[in-house]
Amino acid sequence: MFSFLVIDTERVWRGGQDQLLALLKGLNQRGHRMHLICQPHTLLEKRAGEHGISVHPLAIRSEIGLHSLLSLVPIFRKINPDILAFNTPKAIFLGTLASKFSRVGAKIVYRRVNFPLRKGFLSRLKYTWGIDCIIAISESIHLQLQMCGIPASKIRTIYEGMDLSLYPKPSQSKHRNPADPVVIGTVAHLSQEKGIHYLIEAASLIPEVRDRMRFVIVGDGKCLQELKDLSYKKGLKDVFHFAGFHFNTCDFMKSFDIFALPSLSEGLSSAILEAMAASLPIVATKVGGIPELVTDGDNGLLVTPADPEALAHAIQQLADNLEESERMGKRGRERMEVQFTLERKILETERLCHTLLQRPSQPPRSAYA
């Protein structure tokens, strides 16, 4: 068994925090000693504490703050973690520096976004100085890191995973009244890169959309009011329902007929994984790691980003062929069961940690007891 300390500097709850909590819970259940440093008074702090994770609230506001550095050192010395992991990039430099004053084993970085690293020596140094492994959550991110100069030997792809027990496999076809509108839903943090405004533009292009469809947007973010205003401007006030942020989105997913995510950039998408677990057909864009989840024509349809006409056509195609859409959803669920389970993610992470700790360059495990 090993001790595992992860640092997350986000104040909001997004897919990365959801996936992190699931990993912490899973490793904790397997007997490992789990610790979390996160921003105080956040949902992550609250939820992690409820699940028996040792939480150390710490406000990390910048990448080079002396106060944060001096606060990290005693936490590290108290825990002496076998594994130090960074779930967000802000704390990498500070955490690596603080680790020099304590007994820390291997250090890993989770890379969840598909953006290129900032240009320059210092950015590459942050991801290589003292870092034993970078975990990319998709092959797309893996390739992007290599293109930015990170050695392939330092990168390992471990896909995210879902707890499929939250979505029991349907034993029969979904019953729906033919007169009911088709429900197209999405779950996302409402930021520009999610491209939700293109979904509203696409809906405005669909004939008789007001009679045939309803769109449900689950999430919050800085673009919320802008998106509401656009839906009003397009005359779609009664077509779009903005449900706000919800920690548990299972019931929403079960109410959707189609899941749509028109992202402009995406590392992998926890929301698409959840939709696949819920046996939903997917309409999404060919960006980042999404094509590693959705095979066009098999478990959904893929369109070019920032193209409302193509998005509208894909939504219409699935809405006009609900039986085939349901079959697509079932194929997506089958793919989840093979490739994207939470159990697989936990076991792969556990094996990687053991491998890193057993390398000849690491001090004996007893040094961390």
C-alpha cells in the first residue's frame, strides 16, 4: 500500500474534479492512504471529506507564491507521500520545489486539456524538472505533449473511467410517447471552449424545432447569461432550458434522448463518458480526445467544430431516426464496459504508482513509512 497526495487548485467543480474524486475514493477503498490539498470552501473539499479522504485546505493563488510554498512544506513533511500528484498545473512548480524539503517518492502530473504548453524553456521545465510521469487522459493529449517537447518516455495515457453501477444497463427499449418532443441535452461548464452558442445557432436552423425538440443545458459558468440572451434573440426561449449546476447529473442523463457537446477544444470529456454510460447517442465535434470516445456512425455522429449547419444536420439525423439512435447508444454503452470503466482506471493508476516506486532510482519504500 502507498500514501498518495494530490494537489488541485481549482475553485469550481468540473470534469477534472469529478474524475479526481472518483479516483481518490477508489484507491482509498483499495487500502491506500489518500490525501488531498485543495482550495478551501470548495465542493471538492466537502465531497472528499465526506468520503474519508484526508483533506488539507490551502489557498494556492499563484505559481510562485512564497506563502503557499512555506505552507506546503510542513504538509509534505507530515505525510511523506509515496506519490505526489498534481491535478492542475498551477501548483506544479511550487509542489516540486516543496518536495525537495521532505521525503516524497514519485511525482506525477495529470494533463487534462488539449491546449499546447506555453512556449519557452520554463514551461517545459515545469513539466520535466523532478517529474517522473505525466498522465495524459487521451492519446490526443499524449501527442500534443510530445509536439511540445516532452519526452515520450515521461508520458503515460490512462483514460478516464465511469462507475457504471450508477447507470444500470437498460433491459428494454426506452418508452416514449411519439408526440413528445425529442430531448437534446448537454452537461458542461459554460465557458467559451464548450461551444454551446453553436448549439443554440444550430437549433435555430432546424425546421419546426419549437414543436419537435427541447434542449436542456446543465451547468454554470461565465457564459450563462450570454447563452440565455442568445436563445432569446433566436426566439428559442421556450426551446432551451438552462438547469444550472448540479453535482449529480444522472437523472438528467436518463431524461435525454440525445447528448450533444459542440466543444471547440476537449481533452477527453467526462460528460460524454457519462452520456455513453447512460446509453445515449452522441453528437459531438472532432476535437481533442472526443474521436477516441465517439466513432462517427457507430455510437454517435461527429461534426467539424464551429459549424452550426453540420451540427443541426446531425441532430436532425438522430432525432428523425430514434430507433437507430437507440442502437448507437447501446453500442456506446458496450464500448464503455470494455474500455472506460472506473475499475480499469483505478487499477492502471495503481500499477503505474507501484512501477514508479519500484524503480532503482527511488529510495527504499521504508523511507516513506
